[in-house]
Amino acid sequence: MLSGDVTLRNARVHGTHLGAPVAPLMGAADAGGFYRADIALRGGMIATVTPAAGDAGGCGPSSDLEGPDLEGRIVFPTLVDCHTHLDKGHIWARQPNPDGSFGGALAAVASDSAANWSADDLSARMDFALRCAFAHGTSALRTHIDSQSPQDAISWPVFEQMRATWSGRIDLQGVCLVGIEALRDEAGFAALAQRVKAAGGVLGAVTYMVPDIEALVDRIFVTAMELGLDLDFHADETGDPDAMSLRIIAQAALRRGFGGRVNVGHCCSLSRQPDAEAGRCLDLVAEAGISITTLPMCNLYLQDRRQDGTTPRWRGVTLVHEMRARGIAVAIASDNTRDPFYAYGDLDMIETYRMATRILHLDHPTGDWPAAITDAPARVMGIDAPQIAAGRSADMILFRARSWTELLSRPQSDRIVLRGGAQIDTTLPDYSELDPLMEPSE
Ligand SMILES: O=c1cc[nH]c(=O)[nH]1
């Protein structure tokens, strides 16, 4: 077991995980953007990060290097998952999606939440999911919380309890999730916004093209400004090119001069629109300083799902390269886990990044995409980005891989996770633990 004051010698650290001031001091990066580094851990913190002493051209101190020689294996900081749904997680066995469609998911979740989402049920499933995320190396996570009444009164206290229980291991944030039409009930939404504010949460909604969409989006911005809350939307999770609520969100942010953070997830329909139309929308998103979160696994699963036995023709994901070209911050996140919106998943951000690389072509070159699971989601959440940098807690993941092809070809089930410099137990919870919760409801 790794722990104590050691130096991890001859590690490979990606430039985006070192932090801007450090990378230029580290010598030359390899073709994958990795630097060879010696990482000294003292008292649970990273004391120094220096060019690997044994590396050609390295200039780091070599005399007091005690600790394992990683022989060029990759070290990541811990990871940030900024868009999940802990409240729905792991219900698949009792409430599957009958046909894998978006509509099927909505109906299945509505039925399961009405029948089963007690405080005990939510707590057990959320804790299970967080133990998975922790074992995989996640240190911060934002969850959306279905917040239609009366579920909000059950789910938000559970979330607050979970956040306290997990404090110091996973930094938890909550966002309320309601359909945008819920804002027609002004008093009801005002009460929900106060609940979210009291919990230190973020205001959110699912946006789609209802006739009064502009007024409703405007209302959520006004509410967020009055209460000093950030915003996080689900927008345009459809292949319908006429779904343009992302543009309406950007226009509202600009019109209102919104000073908080705005993040928008999904935005699938953008990639079904003519290039010029999508480009105009993205110019507004860039101008408004909005960040985007792409959810490639869930979108691949739900979008273009056909009921006629034919094969899907598009990948369901948004225009991430066009966004980055405009300087828009793009985060990658897990989304749903073993629920009717996504039958699979384990809150493993390495799986998510591996899938994102294939689905979104985040390779050849990799460029700064590794920041999409550390720096970019940390910005979405307004927290410090995990980094391999002096003065940071020694929170990191060690892989038995030396290049992107080695890292992304295997599930990395044998990864070592250090928290505060000590190796944690990465044994995943057993699914059978959930069996008592999975009896189908009457
Ligand atoms: O992808 C989605 C959309 C809405 N609600 C979810 O839980 N997931």
C-alpha cells in the first residue's frame, strides 16, 4: 500500500493536469502531451513536482528520492464529475426503460419516484453510487435532483445529509431539476428556489420549445439574480433541429447581464442544425461566457433510438470541437447510472473519458481535452481544479499505462487512488447490497 512521505519517481503527468505555471518548467512534453515528473509527497500534500531526475534533460534533485519508480506510468489528479443524477441511480433492476427511448425514460422514472423514492431508498442508492465514484478516483461531483413537489421535500434533505457524510472525500453539489413548464407556477417555483438557496444549491431546469419558453427562461434568470444562485440547464436533449433553447438561454444571459455561472448540458440538437445556424448560436454562448457539459454515454444511448428495428445514424452528441474553437469551456460528465435514462455506467470518469474519446474524436491530437474531466468541470462547479501541483492535497490516480493508447484501451480496473497521500481501498460495492431495494413496487 502506498502512503506516507514518498517521492513518486518518473511519473508521466499531462500538461493540463500540472497547471499553467508548472508545465513550462518541466522540459519537453512527449507526443501525448505528458511530462516526466518526480512528485514528492509530504504530510499528505504534494510538496514538489520536478522534472524526473532520471529523464533525459531532467534537472530535478535526485539525492533524497525515496519511493517507487513509476517507470513512466501515467498519474492523473482526482476527477470532477459535474453532471450526474444520484437520485435516479441504480433503479434499473426494479424499473427498466421499456424501449430505451427518452419518453420511456421519463415515464419509467416518474413511476419509480412516485412509488419508491423514500429517504431510505434515496440514501442507500446515493451512498452506493458515491462509493463507486470515490473508488474510481472522483473527488467532486454535482448531482441534479428531481425537484417536483412533493419529491423535493424528501430528496433535498437526503442530499444535504449525503453532502455532510461525504465531506472531505467527495465535494458534493446539488441542482434542482424540473421541466421548464414548472416555472409557470410562480409561487411554487419561488418556494423551490428558496429551498435550493437554503441548501447552498444551484438553480436548474430542463428546457424545450414550449410556446412561452423565452418568458420562462427569463424568469429563471431573474430568480437566480435575486437569490445570487448559479444556473445549470438541461437543454435540447433531442435530435429535433428546431430545438433551440440553448440560444434562448444565451440571449437571456446577455440581456440580463447575468453575473453568475451558467452551465448547459446536452445541447444535442445543435449537431442536427445547419452549420451557420449552429455557429450563430455558439457565438452567443461564447459571448455570454456559458460553459457546456457533454454527456456522451447517455446521449449515445438515448438519441436516435429507433423502434422500427433500424440502426441509429448519428451519435447524439453536441458540437464540442466547434465550442472549443470559440473558447467555450466544455466539460465531460457521466450523467445517469443504471437507470431508465442510461442502463449502464458506474460513475467512473475514466470510462466516461474513454467513451468520449471514441464518440467525440478527442484524439489525434488529444490537445487539452484531458482538462475536460478536471479543470473545466471544476470551473462549472466553481471549485479549485484538481492538479498535480505543489501545495495541493496528494489526491491522485496512478495507472498501469504509459501512453493514451495504453490508458484508453483497458478499463484501468487496477488503478491506484491516493487521497491525502494514502492509498484507498478501491473495491467496488457489491450489487447484491441493493437487492432489498429492487423488489418491484405493487
Ligand atoms: O438525461 C437526462 C435528462 C433528464 N433527466 C435525466 O435524468 N437525465
